[in-house]
Amino acid sequence: MSSTSSNDICHVCSMNREMIKSRGTFLSVSNIYGRVIDDLTELTCGGYICKSCSSIDSKICVDCGLSESVMKQNSMNEDDIEFADGSEFPIVHRCPDCSDRNERYEEFVTELYTCEYCGREWDGNAQCPCTMEYVSLVEADKLIEVEVTNIISILETYQKTIGEEKYQDARNLLNKIKNLLDH
């Protein structure tokens, strides 16, 4: 058996040992007695899996990864603790601690912004992902117009090499593109 390290990760959820051990710290068993309720188990084939990921048919907290069954196995007469279903689609589940944190966040975010390009709502504290590489149509038109002008310049350099007829055909097509951009 190999030695354990805080760098060991669960091959299912990809969380490291320290993150996994911090799950469920809101439970009395962790607060009062300092007991860790979730940790990694070494697999016989190599690698690790956490208790939460090995819990079959259990809700998993979308934020911290704690499974509802691991939480309930370690609760001390805390019968009222339940996972909460989020309002997102598809439905996500949150442990009580993450659910409380999410509710505080949603109360803090009072105004949502709607992206004018994709319609997604977000808190406005970051750029909408759809616009990360977005160039406005006006900017795109200007860029295209500059490149068309550059092509015309190159075309004029090789005018004698390609012949007058091919030069005029190419020039006319490029001018049509420039005219379309101007309208």
C-alpha cells in the first residue's frame, strides 16, 4: 500500500484529498468531534475513490461533491438535514451548507444582466462566455475592409504579371465586397 498524500485525487470527481476531507464540516460530528466524514480509499487496481463517489444511487452536492448518503451516515440526530434541489435545469442537488451559501449568494446578486447576443442571464461580474472572442459586426466590417484594401494593393503590384483582364476581374470583385461593406 502506498503512502497517502494531500495531492491524491479521486478518479471520479477529480477532487484532491484536502477538498474531500473538508466535506460535511457543518455536521455536529465534524464541528464537535473533529471527525472527517469523507476521505479517499485506495482501489486495488490503483488510484483512489472518495466515499461520496462510491455511494451508489445517492444525491451528490453539485458544489462540494458530498453525497447525501455519506452525510446521513454521519449525522448525529440531525434528522432535519436534507439535500436541497436547486432551481437550475437540469436539477442539481446541494448539501445544506452549500445550499445556504448559494442562497446568500443569490440574495447578494440583486440584478441579473441579459446578454444581448445569446440571451443568457448572469450577474454581470464577468463577461458573458459567448462574447469572449466576439468582434462586433462594425469592427468585423472595418477589419474586412482593411484586408480588401491590402489585397487590392497587392493585386496592383502584380497587375502586369497577371494581365489586364484578370486584374480587372479581381479588382471588380474586391470593389463589390467593399461596396457591400459600405452599405
